[in-house]
Amino acid sequence: MPDTLASTTAPAAAAAPVPIACGSCAYWDPLSINEGDLGYCRRHAPLVGKMRNETFQTVWPETFDDDWCGEHQARRAATPAAPAGGTP
């Protein structure tokens, strides 16, 4: 007897899964091209931190591209800009 949950048709090709990590998050800002695995999380406002010289400064949390927090928002694909001056 055939399995009732099995499909008789081939499944549609699925897109490759996007890792749910800082590196693929819309709120993550890489520090530089050379340091692609380290960046700033801009999900919330920067934090106030006390520096070594006893002054205070606001800082964005630094995260690695494979870190995660549970508030991941996938980046949207870039859309082409509208032509200047509208449509001809």
C-alpha cells in the first residue's frame, strides 16, 4: 500500500537555504571587506560603554558573521533604481 503522505510528483526545486546568522541579516554591517567575518549589529540603538580612559562612548555591538540572536531579518534583494525623470 502506498504511503499517503508521499507525493507522486517530483518536488519543485527549492532555493538554497540562507543561514540564519548575523552575516545574512539586514541589520548587520560588516566592519570592512578585509574583515568580512566581524561587523556591527544595528538592530537596536548603540549601547553606552565606559572606555579604558574613564570616558563614555556609544558603541554598536560587534558580532561575528556566524553569530545569531533570534531577531534575524533576511536581507532583501536589491531592486533596480527607477530611471531619473520617470518613464519615457
